[in-house]
Amino acid sequence: MAGCILLALTVGCGKSEPGTATAPEPPPAGSPALTDAQAQAAAAKAVADKAAVEAKAAAAKAAAEAQAQVAAAKAAADQAAMEAKAAAAKAAADLKTQADAQALIDQVKKLVSEQKYAEALVVLQEKLANLQLTLDQQQLVASLKDQVQKALAAKAADEAKKALGNVLGK
């Protein structure tokens, strides 16, 4: 009996077990199936090689475009820096001019207070006339000029009266 069981186990019942399929044998060399597989593999390799070349070209193009954008941004930044530097220099020059103008205005005020109208008029006409003044400074200079001219006219009138009085013997 034990021999029958052993024989049944080794021989089996002739059924194949499910899920244990054996791999098909590769076709023999030179068969049409192998030639077709080789052709498909070669075609797939050619497509992959072409895709790799196109990807490299696209990457090179993107890198060139990025470099061009970086160069353009650098040029724009350099231009902006030069413009800012020029604007700062102009602003500094304007401040110096305004400070110079204010110093001259203060000098005119002092001369007017000392009743040195002729000297004040020279400063107004020769030195302040060529400077770029702020609106407030322009108004102040115009006011001082009017004041100096009126004072000079009054002084001239007084001197004329004195001279006329001396001539008439008064």
C-alpha cells in the first residue's frame, strides 16, 4: 500500500497545476520571429536615440535662451545703475547749487540790512541770475530785487533833492 501512495505522488494524476506555466522556448536563431524582434528592437533604439538627440538640442536651446535672458537682465541692471548714479550726481549738484544760492541770498539780505543796495544789486544781477533756483528762492530773489530797486530809487531821489536844495540855496 505504501508503494501505491508513493507511486501516486510521484506520477501525479496527470493534471497540471494552475499558475505554473512554463516559459515558451525562444525561437531558434535565424527564424522569422527572431528577425522581427531584432528589427523592432533596432527601431525602438533608433527612436530612443532620436529622442535623446532632440532632448539634448532642446536643452542646449533652453540654456542659450537663459544665457541671453541673463545677459539682457545684466545689461538692463547696468543701465539702471548708470542712470541712478547720474541722477544722484545731478541731485547732489542741485543741492550744492541751492546751497550756494541760499548763501548768496543771505549775503543780499545782509547787504540790504546794511543799506549797501548797490552791492546787493550786483550780487542779485550777476551771481544769482545764472543759478538754478527753487520756486521759493526765485520768489525771495524777486522780492529782494524789488526791495533793492525801490531803496536805490528812494536814495537817488533823496540825493537829487539834496543837490537841488544846494543849488537853490536852501
